[in-house]
Amino acid sequence: MATVKALKTVEIMSGNNHNLQEGKNGVKPDGNGRVNGRNGSSSYKSKKNWKDNFYESFEETPLLTAILTVMCYGILVLVGHIREYLRFYSIEQNKGHTEPKIEGFVPLFQSWESFYTRNVYRRIRDCWNRPVASSAGAYIDVVECKSDDHNWSLELTEKKYHVMNFGSYNYLGFSETTGPCADSAEQCVRETSLSVTNSRQELGYTTVHQELDRKVAKFLGVEDAITFPMGFATNSMNMPCLVGKGCLLLSDELNHASLVLGSRLTGSTIRVFKHNNMADLEKKLKAALLEGRPRNHRPWKKILIVVEGVYSMEGSIVRLPEILLLKKKYKAYVYLDEAHSIGALGPHGRGVTDYFGIDPKEVDIMMGTFTKSFGAAGGYLAGSKALIRHFRLHSHSSVYSAAVPPPIAKQVISVIDIISGIDGTKKGIERINQLAWNTQYMRRRLQEMGFIVYGNKDSPVVPFIVFYPTKLASISRKALERGLGVVVVGFPATPVIEGRVRLCMSAAHTKEMLDKTLDILNQLGDELNLKYSRKTPPDFKEDDSLLNKEVRH
Ligand SMILES: Cc1ncc(COP(=O)(O)O)c(C=O)c1O
């Protein structure tokens, strides 16, 4: 079947792909279909050989599926317009929010977004915003929502679904209600209470914060670190401290909203490069140096490349070694957001630098969040002593906002102690290995079943493509009924034709849970016709050496 070449790309590492063309990140496959050489076996390789083990797969969308998916959205929008017309003339009852209708005023909140929310999203909105009545552990209790008026309003019922949780970013399984981390956080509440009720400068900086900053810096292998109570604000409020007018930001097109907002708040010029595409990044760097600033052609004051470690929608891993080469060649700085890679990637869980075997000091600004692998809240910035001193003095988030609640800081400290083995056990490394194994096992099995799975074989975010909005809703509802909690993502969060289910792997998942999940997905894949892949299964296999005997299985 024909394929949508402009929209989709090839598998980047497997030796089995049939359509050899330039990949999503601009890498050309060799004659074998392998972009970067032989197929790797061990999970983590040395810096020199990183390409040997770098599998990324982005299979093309079948043309017919692309056309039918666009038609599906087209019909929903068309029906939406007809019904808006009927509602306008009160032929159909309007159950949505109505405009205040003040004479002489333009509509306040009428927009494409509100039209889309009323007419498309509303039909399946029960698949999101589901209230949860438990911790975000390996299992989760999801409260049932019912609607008697076609999802205009949702009512909670008494019923709870106790389901396997593949939706939370609980990568290392530290979202726990018992154990050393919870105990240490609980004890901290008794000692310091829940909040410091002030900013760092104004009596909000405790010994717990000092310990946290130092632990984070040591864990990452850099000189210093500063922590903040919110990951989103760590990006959005701190980027303006670094760059401003006359500076250039080169931002990956799939960067998170917090990076996008932070970039806009800097007042710098922003240029977006294609996702993980080094050729495009280099082209933009070259142009920046040759042409300078748009009007006066003076050189840019600074150039900052902004990337993430693991991309949470695509499941891709940043091509950091190549970014660092470009950074050195063109004398640009690198800002690396490790929200989804810290704890979850690398043999020691130290993120993407650990994964590639790169000295973390080569990255200028390291950022990460505590909401995912650490089962806590907040974020950090890390790097040289001078850089962190600068943030301590100039960060809006640090100066004008309360410091991290100490019990949250204690949770993070305990997790770092466990991951780095300071607690005297091997529990941390076992979790890291279990996550890596679970990830590879799930990815390989899903691809073997015939799903189109996106991303890198080592990425704990595992998206598979279902295309149609109708199928998104069906799989979300049916999976919940069968005991599986998953997150589905569709337009506008993804391109129109790339609606997907996103599985987030966790060290807390046992092999039994993975097999049960795979059974459910296999059944649903057949029932809903979701097995779109036309490529032979991948030829990587999970690295069983990751599973030492002490690992829970
Ligand atoms: C890449 C990235 N950066 C920053 C954030 C914001 O982190 P938080 O949810 O901890 O505020 C997220 C959230 O998911 C993210 O994915």
C-alpha cells in the first residue's frame, strides 16, 4: 500500500524495514535498513558505540488510513457545524457554556478551541479527567464516570475500577504509600510541617533544602544544583534568567509546553528545528552564524539549543552526542530537560548522559523534574557553581515563590539514596534494571503483535498508534473494563493522523502484569483492528542480563 512519505518516516534502526528513506531524525539507513550499524544487544554501551545500540522506529502511516482518519475528523467537524447552527437557532438545546452576549462586544471565548471542545472532544471526554482514588502505583483505582446527556456532564458513581496502571510516569515505582521514602517524608512532616511558608531568601531555606540541592548535584555528577517546587515553573520561570533580547533559541519542535512558554517569556528569537533532526539543527545553526540577527545582521548575543532527554509523546531519545558535537562546533549552549529521562535512563538511572556515557559537565544546563521517577513534585536546575549562583540570585521561581515542601524534598532525597545505593541495598539498581527490561520486553512484544510502536527501544514511554479518534475512545474504555488503565492522546496534542495509546512503563510492573497487559492489548488489537504494522518484527531482544536474581519477578 502506498505511504504518506511527507508525513511519516521510516524505522531507524531495524534491519527489516522495507521502505528505505530518510528517517524522522534525518538519518539515512544503510543498505540493510540499519541506520547506525549492527543491532545492539546490551542495553548500555560506551560513548563510542552509542549508534550501535540506538533503535528508533517511526513506521509510515498507510495512505488509506491517513485519508480515512482525516475524513473521520472532517465528518465530526462538519456535524459539529450543523449542530452549532441548530443550537444558534435554538432548534437543538445548547448545553455548553454560552457567551455573555454584551451588546457591542466581540465574543469573549468563541474560538476554534471551544468549538472543538464542544463538538469533538466532548463526545469522548470521559476517556480523560478520570478521577483516581489511590496512589499512582502499579495498580490504580479509577472512579467510574457516567453521563446521561452524551458527555455534556459527567457524574461520578460509587464504582471503582482497580486496574493495572500504565498511565502514570511512575518509572521507578517510587509512588508508594509505604516504605523508606514514605516513612522519611512522614517523619519530616512531624519535624518541619508540610510547608516552609516562604521563599528561599526569606526563611524558607531549610537544612533539608541544602541537603536536597547537594544530593541532586552529586547524583547528576555536576558542581551544584538548585531545586524548585514545580517542574513546569522550573522551565518557564528560569529560562528568562539565561537569555533575552538579541539571543537565539533553537528549540526541538516537540519540546514540552513549559519549555515553549519559557522560551517565549525570554523575549529571544525562537527558531524551531525538526524533531531530533541533526541536519536541520546544523542548518539552522549555520544560518544563525552566517546571517546574524534579522534586521541589523549583528551576531546573536547567545545561542541556546533546547532539547529534552526522552520525548513523552514520541518515546524518542535525544541524539545527545551529536547535539554536543554541534554545540562545540558552533559555540552554542545546551539546555537539557530530563523530566522523563532522569531516573529512567542509563545504567545508574542518571539520565541521558549516563545512557550515552557522556560527562554531564558537557551539558551547560541540566534540568529535570521530581514528578516522574522520584514519585514526588518539583524540579531542579544543575550545572556549574557559577550558573547555579546566578539562578539563586535571579530566578523568579526561587526569589518570589515558596521553596519545595520539606516532606517532598525528603522523598526525593530518599529516592536518590536508594538509586545510588547509599542506603546500602541493591534495590535502586534492581529497579533501574527492571524498568529497562520491562521497556524492551513490552516494545518487542507489541511490535511482534503487529502494532505500530513509536520511539526508541530503551524509552520507557511506549506509544502505539491507533489513528482514529473513535478507536482512541474505544480502546481507552474497553481497556479500563478489562483491568488496564492507559492514557490515549489525540489531536490537537498529536498530529491529526497520529492518535495513539501511550504506555508508561514502571519498575513496579511484574512480568505477570506485562503479560496480562499484552493479552488484553492483543485482544483489543484484533477486535478494533489496530495492528497496522506492515514491517517484520524488530530484531532486538530484551537484555536478560539486566534481570539479576534479586529482581522482583
Ligand atoms: C519535558 C517536561 N518538562 C517539564 C514538565 C513539567 O513538569 P511537572 O509536571 O513536574 O511540573 C513536564 C511534565 O510532564 C515534561 O514532560
